[in-house]
Amino acid sequence: VKSARLSYLPNFALAPQGTLSYIDMNSSVTKTYNLPLTASWEIDIFGKLRMLFFNGDLKLGLEGWNYLLTPHDCIRFDLVVTESGDSAIRVTRGCSSGYWQIHYAGRPIFYHKNVTYNLSFSYRVLEGSDKPFNVGWWVNEGYGYRHNLPATICPIDSVWKRCEVSYKFVEDRLNPHCFINSLRAGSTIEVKDMCLTCDDTIGMPMYAD
């Protein structure tokens, strides 16, 4: 049996306490829930909810992660250690707009049509608005680019939040640009525990290498 190159997958569970709130600021597609979040770790080597990101926990530093900029863009991109001892990517944007401020550049992923992919990560905002970025893939399958998907955001604690987006691909795609884009000017964020899973249950090949 060929060994699966998978990482441990964090399974996040909600423990409802208090009230539920929803924010809709005209064009905003962010849903905010006031629900505590707990996490446990599990792995499934048979294809269910397969973990696809390489180095999503940043244990190998910034390997597999970079940024794509416009000619006049101005950002700072660093690996930092948080108060809890976890590694995180810190990005500060001084000017310009567009492109990919945290871009997945790890093992090339093959996305299958009719398969749903779930992208999630923890983040905190050091400067800027509550969610000063877009999340998604640079694909256009007939109804606009999917770089700014509706996001579900759940608080982890007083500063960290968990963000999740999902997308079901219409066509097969080979490693399109992916992750955080269009970080607003004047913003600083930290991001960690990046996960990409899918609902494939038949063990389709997921990598181009």
C-alpha cells in the first residue's frame, strides 16, 4: 500500500453558549457566530476529509507559503511565534490592493470537479478591520472568480478567530492560486493552522507531482 502523505487534521467543534449574531454590511459575505470553539486532532487515511495543504502548521517554517504582489505593492511577510508558542505568518500591508498576500506554494494540488473543498485557518487582526482580506481560489467557472468566498467566522478566544470557506469545483483544476488575497492597505494580520480538506471518499489522486 502506497503510504499517504497526509498531515494531522484539526477537527473543530462548536460548544454553543450565549446568543447567535449575524452581521451583514451590504456587500459583506461574512457570517459571525458568537460560539466558543474547541479543537481535537484526527486523521483519516482512507480519503474522507483528506488534509491537502503541505506545512499547514508551519512546522517547516515558511516552506510552501509565499506571496504574489503587484509592481507597486508594499508588504512585510514574516514567520512569528505567538504567545502560545505556535508559529504564524504575519503580513503587514502598507499600500496598493489586489493579488495574494498569503499564497499557497506547496505541493501542487489537483482539484476535482464535483468535489467540495473546505479551506480553514486561524487568524487575528493586529491592525485593520474585523476581516480585512478575501479568501478563495483564482478560478472562474462561468459566474465570476471565486477569490472572495462567503466566510464563516467563529471566535476561538478574545483575539483569535477561525475562518472557513468552501467551494465545489465545476471543472477539474490544476493548482490555481489559492488562499488570502486583497488584504486591505494599513492592515496587519497573523494566520496559522491552515487546513484544506475535501469530501472525496474514493481516494482520487490529489497531487500533480
